[in-house]
Amino acid sequence: MRTVEEALAEILERVERLGVERVPLLESLGRTLAVNVHSDTDVPPFDNSAVDGYAVRASDTFGATLGRQCRLRTLGDVPAGSMATEAVEEGTAVRVMTGGPMPAKADAMVMIEDTRSSERGIIEILEAAKREQHVRRAGADIRCGELVLCAGTRIRPAEVGLLATVGCATVPVNRRARVAVLTTGDEVVDIVAGELPSPGHIRNSNRYALTALVQESGAILHSLTHLPDDPDAIEAAFRACSDQLTGADVILTAGGVSVGDRDFVKPTLEKLGHLDFWRVAMKPGKPLAFGSIGNTLFFGLPGNPVSAMVTFELFVRPALAKMEGRADLARPLIFAQLTQDIKHESGRREYVRAITLTENGGFLTTPYEKQGSANLRSMTAANSLLILPTESEGL
Ligand code: AMP
Ligand code: MG
């Protein structure tokens, strides 16, 4: 049996980045940048004012205070969107709005609050200005040609704004994986509004939880199929989903991958493609088949709903992220103090659904009381997976 690390390393080794496509800037949110982005301009592009006020020569205002204000002759205003035409010669000032360009020869801004205008054509400065105060110089934030975003970055609203600043109307992003979700089981039925499943049947929760996980991880749903425990139906579906032209990048199955005599997923994968491994020393989710059919990667997840979700989180999500060219594959890992003892049988690493909170600058964690691998309540109640080391006899 592979350890979790071995299994993940083997999976990531097999996964290749998908191709690149260009999308309009507003469609790039949530996507992954495929190239390094350099600025095509200085930011800010020209020297400008950080305040509403008067552009001055700091030396003209030396010693000015309330009661000993200095008087400067005002030249024309600089409206937003235009360039200053007149230079600030000795003894003069120009009105500039926030973001407006600095006139030539001015080296400081005086805030409007530190001025008084009592006479037409004259402005009184009530506080001495220091050179460069409230002035934003061209290129102070970003230099033309500077690297601003790296390939592999996930595009959030701030990245959208920065891409606009540096002139990217369209953005090269990596293609998202198309994932086929297949659930299995004669006992599993779809939900019908207002109806309960007939005796012996259960509702198909994996169909929905796995699709949601695929979508949340930024991938695209290729198709959604439920299969009876019938080798011919399973084989036909695997063939369709791994078709050269119309198939998926990834096949994800749930259930039918254990050692029961109605578990046909593994033998069918072995018949049509290649099985790399099929068991991982973890709990929940020991049976996990990984392999490929043609160019399509194959993950056979366990059928129990919690096991399916946890194995998706540990193995499928990082694989999809790598396919999409993401630089960050791992979730945050923290150390937390247990609020109660927890038992563990050594031999498999356990992922316990837990509620983790901050307290006094540290983390406290409480395992959810019912850890059954079919109990989705443990997943909705928890905000974290508590990792119990393989050899541990309890913590
Ligand atoms: P299996 O691996 O097929 O033996 O399934 C393990 C357990 O998970 C069984 O109790 C199944 O009934 C249950 N199960 C399998 N598939 C689903 C599904 N799509 N939704 C909910 N439960 C499932
Ligand atoms: Mg089954």
C-alpha cells in the first residue's frame, strides 16, 4: 500500500499542464495565469499629486505657519485628464487635483486644508512644505518592464485590476481540466423531489458533492453519469469518457472499486487502460484506484461519501490544480491543540473531520463526534481535517 505522500507524488508525476488559451480580462477571474506578466508602462505613468491642493516649490514655503503664512501667486488650474502647461516659477503655485499631473519645477504639494484664499490670484500657505510631500513620482510603484505577476498565479479581483493597469485586455490562462463524474451502484438512485427512495435504495449524494468539488476546484464538468453494477455498462461509459476526440481529461468514479464481487471499476480500468495503484494507507478512503485510459487520467474514488470527498481533496484537487498550471497546490497546514483525547489505530494515516478555532493566538481543534465514512454531517460540521500520523496510538 502506498502512503499518502507516495500516492500524491506518483499522481503529480503523471499529471501534465494543459494548453494555454486567451480570455477577455473580465473572464480571467478564478483562472490561472499562463505566462509571466511585465508592465508596459511606469505606474503611475506620470508624476502626480496624492492630494487636492497646490503644487509649490518647497523652498518658497520655508518657515510658513498659521500667522506667518506665505503668499504665492496662483497660475491656472490643472484639470484631471490634462497636462500642466505652466511651470511653477519662484513665488507661484498651481491648483492640482488628486491624481493630476505635477507642473514643471514644482517639488511639493500643499493640501487644500493647509491653505487659505482670501484674495483673487493669491493663495496663502499656512504650513511649510517638505520637498516631495504628497507627490507620487512616475514609476514609483512599478517600473516599465518590471515583472508584476508570475505564471501559475490564480487570478483574484486584485490581479484583474493589476492586469488592467498594465494593459492586458486579454489574458493568457491555462485551459481547465474537463472532468467526467461517474457514480456507480445498483442501490444508488437520483433524487426525486418529494419522494423517498424505495426500500433498499439510497440517494446519490456523490453525484452532487463530486460535481461541486470539480466546479469549486476550477475544473469543468465533462459529463455526469450514473452506472449500474454491470461490467458492460461500465466499460461502455469508460470508453465514451476516454474517447480521443470527445472524451474528458479526467475520469472520476465513485464506488465499485473495493473487493466486493460487484466491484467492476478496477477490472474494467485494467482491461481498457492502465492501473498505477489502487490502495492508499489512509482512513477514510483506503480503496483508491489511480491510472489512465489513453490520454485520460483515471481516479476511482471510494463510494462512501466522506471517503470520496476526502480522497478528492487529497489527490484529485492537487492534480486538477497542476493541470491548470497552478503554482500553489497545497492547503494551509497548521498545528492545533486538541480539546480532548483522540484514539487511533496505528497502520493508516487518519483524516479526522474537526472543528478548528483560534483562541489566544493559537488554534484549538475538536474532532466531530461521528466519524463514520458515510456520515456527510461530519463534512458539513467540520472546517478542517485533523491529521493523525500513521504510527500514532492516539493523541
Ligand atoms: P462501494 O465502494 O460501491 O461498495 O460503496 C461504498 C458505500 O458507499 C456503500 O455503502 C454505497 O452504498 C455507498 N455509495 C456508493 N456510491 C454512492 C453514491 N453515489 N452516493 C451515496 N452513497 C454511495
Ligand atoms: Mg457499490
